[in-house]
Amino acid sequence: MQKITEQAQFWQVQSLKNLEFMRATYINHIFPRHSHETFGIGIVEQGSVKTVQAGTTYTIPVGSIVLFNPDEIHSCGATNEAGWTYRMLYPSHTMLEQVMLEITDRQKLPFFPFAAIQDRGLAQQIWRLHTASMQPHSSLIRESHLLLTLTRLLTRYTRDRPELPSIGSEMRAVTQARNYLEEHYNQNISLEQLSEITGLQSLRLLRAFRKQLGLPPHQYLIQIRIARAKQNLTKGIPISSVAIATGFTDQSHLTRHFKRIVGATPRQYAVSCKNVQDAAHCNELR
């Protein structure tokens, strides 16, 4: 059996206003009483953790979402010798106040009354945000995942639990955003750009776009890129060149999304198209 070792990795994402992320595995290390200047939001991936907050001891199992408010004193450590692995992000006061402003039109600092919560869908959303922060995704994907994560947290698990305002179709703004994505699909488009172009706040645009088209902007952009990639592959253009031309970071980035949506790799698709074209050409010669 491979021995588990303690390790920790920290990184910041510039396109998310230098938001800090962390993934770590701890076995023997115990964090003494301490606090953070920022909020702490995370998921327990393996094992379980014991934390003490406000004089109460909590045992938090795998799959749980961990929540810390700024300046909230707490201590934590593994519950047994197996240790624990978890992911965290540390959004600032300003970041959460801005999302609250988009939800309620009031800039108010939220408060999480729970040390941990159980919400599988939200845990998966946090995981998608976390993994997107580590991979060569566009700003639009990262911004959208972050906004969706924070909105769901604020509307479900804060003390006040603000309600999302109703939205209309916002047809003109959605059309503007859609056209921009189709014309600039190979660029690193951000949600902030789309917000400025349409005149809608980011959260409202994100919700209206998904309501009208059935997909959020970042998923719609991936579909456009894959469609353009298919066109280029049928022309015999090398896969690595197709990847760059359609806005992907490299060939592996294209392959990951292409296989997920098309059901085949770019190479398999290109070879299949070539075989069909060759057969058609042979028939013409006969």
C-alpha cells in the first residue's frame, strides 16, 4: 500500500482578482486556534476532519462543504490516522459583497452560520470551480463557475438567505452576448466583457442566457469552438493547429472537450471524415 504523505499546494488566479486556492492532505498536522482575513469555502475530498468553532466541536465527513467567516476563530485536524484531503478557496469581503449587491441591490457582508453543510450539487460546483482554476480554461469558464458557486452559497446558506430576483428573457442582451461569442470564439472572452457589452450585471446575464438558450455562456462558447474545430478537421488541418485556431490552449485541451461533446477524439473524427471522403472519391472514379 502506498504511504500517504502530507502535502499542500497554494495558487492564485489573476483573472479572478487573484483569488487564492489551496489543496492539501494532512495526517498528523493539527491547526491551532487561528482565523483568516477572508472567507473560507471548501470541500472534504477524503477522510474526515474535526474542527472547533465557537466552543463547539464538529466532525465533518467526506463530501461535506466547510465554511469559515472572516476573523472566525477555529482549530482543525484529522479525526484519525488516515488523515484528510480537502480543497479551499478564500474569497475576500469585497468579492462576496459584490455578489450580494447583484442579488439584492444592497452591498451587505454575508454571514455563514454553519461550520459545514451537506449539498452534493454545490460540492460538485465547488469542485468544478477548483479544477477549472488549475487548468487552462478561459476567463469566462472560471468567472462563471465562481459566480454560480457564490450565488448558490449566499442564497441557501447565509443567515439572511436572499432570494434571487426574477428575470425576463432579456432577449436583446442575450442576442448581443451570443453574437459576440460566435464572432470572437477564439479569444479569451470574460464574463465581465459580456456584461459591459450587454449592459447587464454578470449574474443577471448569466441567468438570462441560460434561461433563453438552455446553456450558460461558457458552455455555449465551448460548443461553438467544437463546431469550428470539426469544420477545420474535415479540411485536413493538423489537430494542434485546429486547437489554437479555435481558442483552446493546446491539443490536449481540445481533445478533452471534443471527446466529451462529440463522443470521439479529434483524431478519430478526422480519420473517419477522410475515409468517407476517400470512398466518395473512389466512387467518382468508377
